[in-house]
Amino acid sequence: MKLHWGQTWAFAQVLNLFNSLGKDQKTLVEEIGGGVLNADLSRAKAGYVPPKKWAHIVERCYEIAEKEMLQSASTATSKRAVEQIRTLIDTRLRSPLSNVTMDKASLAEFPELEIASLARYFNQLLNPDIWNVTSATSIFTAHLTYPRVPDEPIDGMNRKLLPSLIGENWQEQYQETKRLAKGMKSFQDDMERVIFKENTAADKCQILPAASEIRGLLSPARIKTTALIYLVPFFYTADRRADYGVIRYGKHRSLGMLASRATLNRILGSQPEVIKREQFIRFINPTVKIHHVAPYSAEHIICQMLLEFHDEELLAKFNEANIPPESDFSQAAKSLAEKPDTRIFLFDLPEKFELARELSNYASAFADHAIVRLDHGVDLDVGVGYSLRAFDWIVKDGRFKNLHRQAFDLVRKIGGDLKLGGIEIDETTGKKHQK
């Protein structure tokens, strides 16, 4: 087993500290036992040691340090040395996850937890010096407005555009979207209280609200260094699995798609309200450009969908048609208005009224457009997300299962409205908690 430089440095420090306690390498080998030789410790300092022996060496060193701490003759200096030894072993030498108290049965019961545990393990394995700098003492809860809905009256919006874009029943859909926003706010408030309640003095951790907009909360630098819990629906796309986990309560089923009726007729021969994945791939051709916004996951969901077709030529066409994401709906509307008949736009379905408000600034360009639902067919988990920095807190002493149950019980209250936004509550989750 090859040790990385951080481990070899830490192990050399441990040996030096033991030496300060009167235990030279030969003495330490005798106490470690288990067939460990003096040469094994020397090899470990040089960066190599048999895997089984390494695990034994690390754990025995910890036990020896613990025993030394209990000695009545221990001085303040020796106790500090022992504390340093234990800290080095905990943060630098032990296998990732070895000190995480986790309900192992939950790994088999919740596949999304097993994915997160693997990601947590490999993150620490590949970047040990980043992960071992500090343990999270603060967890930040990201509470965001979802979906965004213009106030009544719908300020600045061209009322004639709404029946065309959304349908003659747009007023009914508007009220449904407002109800979803209200329900989602209640869910986030209640879930935040659950998290506060779950936190105990033994965790030695404080729960704080995250003061940042969504781009900041998803920045690569922040998620590596900060324990974040996302109370807003978190889409667990494939690209996020290396850095996040999710407390799943449902599945994401549908995206919103904006296209001109002329484009729909030309490509599909009709103007359906719902299109399937097999129909969508017909839009991937040289005559159409595909737009979306960051940091929403539409691009990643479509990529996952297309990968499932196992068609390299289709992927190449998508890469040509796909436009880098716009920063927001305002910029997207401006870009789409330049060539409205050759550009389609993918977005989070429940934010259609927020999109319509921006499109109304170019009402004449979008007079012939419609918003349709795209059923992408990807098996995509959705729930309460968290950065892997929060993993150890999430899984501690079976906490994950309790958070999972409470998230599901809370979200069921707004399940019908969430379905309008393309999210389907997973009732199999409820059956797990009824056992």
C-alpha cells in the first residue's frame, strides 16, 4: 500500500511524539505486536506498508496513546503529546469514514446514501490534505425562494402573451404556482426547524442560515470547504454525485421547453402540450440551437437523457446545438429574441411565469411561442441536498433515516403541487417508514 505524502509526514510526527514519551521505534514495535516489524515502521515513513499491517499499526498506535493518557504519572506535556498523536491519527492516518458513526443498515436501504458514502470516501482518499484541514463546526442551511413567481398584478407582463405561452387557463396555473411557492416556503421553514432540533450539544456544531444567492451556494470552492444543506428541491444529477448527497423524497420527471409553434410544427408535425424524450431528439439538428440558464440542471438532465440512447452521433449533434448557459432569464430572453424561430429554451417548469415576465419585454418576438412539458425519462432523484462536508453530521447515529422520514412527511403536504412542477413524490419512501 502506497501512502501519500500527508500520511508519511503525519506518521513521522507520530513516531517523534512517541519518542518524546520515551517510546523509541523498537519499543513501539514491541507494543504494537501483530507481526509488525521494525522495518514495517521504517517503510511506512518512506511511503509504503502492507495494507493489513497499516490498519493494525494505526489502530494500535491510537490504543497505546489512549493507554498513555490514562497513566496517573502522565504530565501536562505528555498529555499534550498524546492529544497530538490522537489528532494526527484521526485526521491524517485513519481510513476515511473510519471515525464516522453511521447506521450501516441504511446504506442498503437507501441507495442514494450509499452513493454519497462512496463519494465521501473517494473525496478524502483523493484529496486528503483538503479534507483533513478541519472538521465542519458549522452547517449552513440554504433557504431559497422556489419557484419564483411574479406578484399580482403580474407587473410588466404582456397579458396577451400569457394565453399563447402558457394556455387559456393561465390564471388557474398562476394560482397553482403561487400555492406551490407558499407550500415550498413552509416546507423549507419546517425542515430547517427539524435540522435545528436534530443538532445536539454532542455534535459540537452550529446551524446557521446561508447568506448567498444560488450560484455562490453551488460554487466548486464553497462546496469543498463548507457544510451546506439545500432545503430547496435539489436535483441529484450525475455531475453532482462527486460532491453532494441527497435525502431523497421523490423523482424529477419533467422540464419546461419554450419553442415557437412554427418549430414544433416543422419538427413534430403538431403542437403537443407534452413531448417525450424520443420526440425531443428530433430537435437536435443543425437548424435548432438549445439554450438554458445556469446554475439550473437542465443541461445536465438532457445530457443524462441522451447518454441513455447510446448514440455517439446524437451526442456530437447535441454538443454542436447546445449553447453555453445564460446567467439568468433576462439574458436568455434577449438571446432567444434574436432568432426566436430557430432557438428552443429548457428551464425549470414551475418558473414559467418568471420566464414569461422576461419574454414579455420582447412580446412581438414570442407571440407565436408556447411552453410545453418535456418528460425526460431520466431516473433522477430529488430531495434535500447536502454538500459532502455535511455528510458526517447527516449520517451520525442513524440521523439520516430520521431526516429522511421527516422530509418525506413534510413534502407530502405539497406533493400535488410539486407534480405540476415536474416532481413526483416517491410513495415507496412512505412504505419504508411504515415498516
